Amino acid sequence: MNPRVKNVKPENNYTLLLTFTNGEVRRFDMKPYLEKGLFKELKEESLFQTAHPDGLSVEWENEAALCPDTLYLGSVAVE
């Protein structure tokens, strides 16, 4: 099982700076998702900035959410 999201910081270029429960800090690029479903609404910068951890993953005020495994496996380590 992959670690879960402990903290999230939305960045200006539609990326998320994620801290996982195993202590890793990773960056996830949301741009490929912004043409799909509820994620289209996240093109509005103020809505994108509402990203917050929900205990397992990341959720936004419009109820869009991503699987924690998608976030972990699709992100790159930050050094």
C-alpha cells in the first residue's frame, strides 16, 4: 500500500506539493487532469487553491478528489 497524503500545498502552476505519511515530499502535476470531469473547474485558480488533505488524499471545495495511489505514483520526489 502506498502512503497517504498528510499535507498539500497548491502551487501557482497547477502543481501540488505533497507531503506523504512516510515523510516523502513530492510534486504532482495537475495539468493533464484539467480537461476531465470536475477537474475542469480547477482551471479557476481560486478553486484550485482550495486543495486540502482529506485524511487519505487531496480534495477541493467542488468535491473533486484524486486517489492517493494516483498522487503518489504520478508524482516526482522533491529534493
